[in-house]
Amino acid sequence: MRLLNLQYRGVDRTTDVLSFPQMGAEELKSRSAEVFSRLRKPLMPALKPSDVQSSAFSLLLGDIVINLHKAKRQALENRLAFDEELKRLLIHGLLHLLGYDHEQGKHAAGRMQRKSRELFEKLR
């Protein structure tokens, strides 16, 4: 994880989670708007699971890499079960793929933290 962090972010230390987006911010906005507009159509109740899995409804955001050793240590520090810590890290990585970035100032960090808490609670 340290090597990935150094190679892709230029940070020479280990980290708990890394996200690798499949597309840039503008393409993500355009593609997600397209997918969500299809999901809102009146025919939605008639959709079958196989329809939603088709490329017209799919959106490949990217990859998320989780450092399991660090997650195990953090679970103890955060007083969470290991699976809860994994959920927390997965949410964090997913939010990065969706364009959230806590390193862009206090406002952005607060926004990401609120969304993270909201999603974590929904998964409990």
C-alpha cells in the first residue's frame, strides 16, 4: 500500500484506502446523469434485474484498494468490529470515486464526513 501511495499520489507512507477513478469529473457527471435519467423513466417498475445490469444502466466508477492490516489496527482504535471498519473504508473510497475530497479544505472535509456518516448508518 505504501508503494501504491508513493507511485500514484507521491506520498511515501502507507494509507488505509486508495481510490482509482475510471473517469474524470466531467465524464462522471455526464455519464451518471445519463444512467440516472434512464432509471427515472416511467417504465422503471417493469425493469428486470438483467436490464439494470446492462451497460445502459451501469456506471463503472473505478477501483478501491483497502489495506487490511491497517484496517484491522484501525478497527481496534475506532472501537469498531473489523467488518464495520471495512465498511467505513469502502464508503470513504467510494466517496472519493464520486468526487468528494476531504483534502480540499474544511468545507469539503465536512461535507465528505457528513455523507460518510450518513452512508455508514444506512449500512448498519
